[in-house]
Amino acid sequence: MANFFKDNPDLMFTLNHLDLAESTKLQENGYKYAETYDNAPVDYADALDNFNRVLEVAGEICGDRIEHRSRTADAEGPHFADGVVTYHPLTVQNLKDLTQAGLMGVMLGHQYGGLNFPVSVYTMMTEMVSRADASLQNIFGLQDIAETINFFGSEEQKNTYLPKFASGEYDGSMDLTEPDFGSDLQSVRLRAWQDEKTGQWYLNGMKRFITNGCAKVHLVLARSEEGTTDGRGLSMFICEACPQLVVRRIENKLGIHGVATTELQYNDVPAQLCGKRRMGLIRYVMSLMNGARVAISGQAVGIAEAAYREARKYASERQQFKRSIDKFPAIYDMLSSMKVRLTAARALLYETTRVVDLRNAYTHLVEHGENPTAEERALQKYYNKTAAVLTPMCKALATEVANSVAYDAIQIHGGTGFMKDFNAERFYRDARITNIYEGTTQLQVVAAIGGVIQRDNDQRIHELAGLEFTGKLARLRDMVMELYEDQLKAVKFVAEKKDPAYHDLMARSLVEMETYVFVGLLLLRDAAKCEERAAIAERYVLDSVPEFRKRYMRVTSGDVTLIDNNRDIIDY
């Protein structure tokens, strides 16, 4: 029997060393919820035991059931006819299995029938689901829709929708993108108008590339303010599937075949305002997108895990010249590199979710608690800034790693990896979208560079560097901190140049340099806890040094040559 949690020592190590004690205590209201709800933990040891038990259940469902159905669900996909999307019977069964296990309201509060688990544990589930079937994660991962209603909806909306999300009766979709506007959400034109007599809102317009657009409940970004053209005229709305909401078609995609990606037409669709007018993009979608970044990062790590394991298994079984090909140095080195990249992405992912959990907990305390202290307000501000830079850094790294690991998995398979008889080609197709949707890697750089310039990671970098390291790990720590000192110089160089174009051009290099430093310290932290992880930390740091130096020289050169559209060399 396969269990995608118990067979993954790295994931189990992560859970048991992540230190979710502070955020869990806050989320469980000092464990007072145990007095009212039978499934609420009485202390952190009890909570950690709950996390482990539920992850084991999820791991068994993923390993024993979902993974075995994934190739068929991918090959046959959903069916579309007469405006109706019908999911493949195996996809329906997968969702039924997850629902029966009580996994459709993982982060929702006890009062709504949810598990009240932290984002970190939910992300572990999304990683396992994605390893089993990346398409299914695009439905399972839309629990963020319920979380958004929980954060910003009215009490009536929460009581109406959240229990049905937790029970699996409702599923959701996030309706943001329009045919003429991809990431440029401030230009959204779908119109929301209000009947002056009844106060009822209605939606008119088009949305495109909507994942699970056949859902029962939709969160829709729409223009509620007449005469506006920017983000300040947008609001968030909740609507339900109805005859006026027409699914025009489903997209024929490169990958993620098991989930329907739709084009939607709104013909006076009745809707409810979610939260305050004019805050749809400025606050609500930004919150939703931050959650989506983490979810897609988890999906990417899950795909990378699947691709790495498939490559390792194939290499151990494939015989050439009377020995398995994993014994060849070239193949062994590729597999080692894949493992290091995968571990690095996972380390950053769960450091990010740890910070997001603390941000969420302190934000709730500050906004809804009685007389929050100055220290609590300061912590909320700190974790909010740190999460804002780590979430895009995490998505950029995890999704690029997924693509590179899936690419190498096909290479290790050779010609067979190009064939649909093997899973490697599916992982490659599925990975490709991860660094595109919910914000391309280039947009993650735009989101992260402000925090890099402002040095929002410095406190955590110094905390990690100040841990007790000995021997080889201490020497590696010193190497990373030498890179850190050069990172500070590079940031200062760009800032003092006071050239917006140069700043933008060097942004990706600066963000990647920050990632090398930050992840290097995370891996050394883990190696200090587990000697077996030292080799991974060493390989990552040694591989990072030349990559960092290359970017450092480019950033601090101050003289960049560009190539124009006619391929002529021009001076910047």
C-alpha cells in the first residue's frame, strides 16, 4: 500500500521540525476551542498528532487511489456539451474520497465544520494531491475561495457558504482573468450594476481561463464604479451557478487535462458584494493571489516530487551495458541535482507557509482581538512584510524547479520519456503552467523586488545564520554569509544608481541572489538537525556560489548591453 506522506521522509521531517506551535496556539484561541469542539486540540502536542494522522489519511488516499486513476483522468478529461461540463468519473470519485475523509474544509474554522488547520499543513496536502494528480489539485486547491469568504465576507455569507464548502457540497472558482487582460487585473471590465429599487447586484461581461469555471460558487472581480478605469473601481462579488452564467467552452490545453478551464459569459448574473466596494483588487484579490501563490508552489513541488521519483525508479531499472543507468556518473549526477533542487524548493515553501500562518494569526488577533498589544501589532506588521516577499520568491523558485526537474526526468528516460506510455511526459506538460498562472515568474520578481531592496528578510537571515553550526556546516554558513554581504552591496549599488530602468532590469538577478542566500541558510538549518541532510546543503551551497557570482557581476557592472527586436546590439 502506497502512502504519499509516510513514504516521504522529507515531508515528515518538515512537519516535525517546522515549529507551528505559536501560530497554532493563536489559531486555536489558546486551545480554548477544545472546550466547545470535540476535534479541537488541547495543546500543541495534540495538534501535531492531529496533523500527522490527517496527513497519513490524505497520503493513503493519494497513494492508493488518486495516483492510480491519474493517467486515465488525464487522457480522457472532462466532457463538455450544451454548456455543461461533466468531470470524468474517476475525478468525481477522487473528490468523493477526499470529501468523505473530511478534507474539503481543511483551513476553515471548527464552527463551520472545518479542521482549522494551518496553511502549512494544508499545503502538505496540496503537495501530495499534486504528486498524485496535478489536475485534481486545481479543484482541491480552490479551498482558497472559502478562505477568502471567511476573511472578508459578512457573517451571513460565512454561515451560508462555509459549512457547505467544508462538507464538499460546494466547490468554487476564482473568476479574475478576461479575454483582453491577463495579469493586468486593474483593467478588468466585467460590469457590476445595482438595481436601485431592490439593491440587488448583477454581473455582465466575460471571463476567460477560469479554472473549474463550472463550479457552484464563484468569486468574481468586477467593475462596480461607473467611469473608473483602474483598480480603485473594482469590487469582489459572490455568485452561484445559474442559467444566466454560461460556460461557453472549455480550453484545449497542453497539460492539467483533468480539470476544466473555461470561458464564461455573465448575462445579468445575480451576485452579492463580498466585503467593501472598491476594495476588490486593492485588498481582496491581493490576499487571494498570495494564497494562490502558495498553493501553486505546493502543486509545483508535488509535480517535481513525482517526476524525480519516476526518473529515479526508471534509472534503477533500465539496464544498459549490463548495469542500471543510475550507476552511470552522468545520470547519478542529474538525479542528485534534481533531489537538491526539489529539497531546496520544499524548504523555502514551508518556511513561507510558516510565516504566512503567523501573519494570518497575528492579523486576526490585531483585527478581531480585544486590545491587541503594541508587540502584537509589531509582529503582525513584521510577518506581513516578510510574507509579502517570501510568497513570490517561493513561487518563482518552486515552479522553475518543477519545470527543470520534469525536463530532466524526460532526459533520463531518453526516448521513452517522450512517449505517453510513461508518466514523465505528463509531469512535463503539467509542470509548464505552474510558472505562468497565478502570476508568471517575471511578475513574481516584480512582487518580490521591493522587499529585497528594503531588506525585509534581514532579520530572519540573521536568525538563521546565528544558529549553532560546527565543522563543515559552519564553513558553509560562512560562505553563504559572504554571499549575503555581497547581496547588500548589490542592493545598495542598484538603489544608489537611482535609475528605474536599471532597477527593473536587474530585479530578477537580485531576487535570485536573495533566494540563494535564504535557501542556503534554510538547508544548513535542516542539516544541523539531521546529519543525513548535510550533503544536500553542501551541494546546494557549492552550486549556488558561481550562480550568485555571475548575477552579482552583472548587477554591479553598471553597463548592460541589450539586444533590440532587430537583433542589433545597442548600449543601455
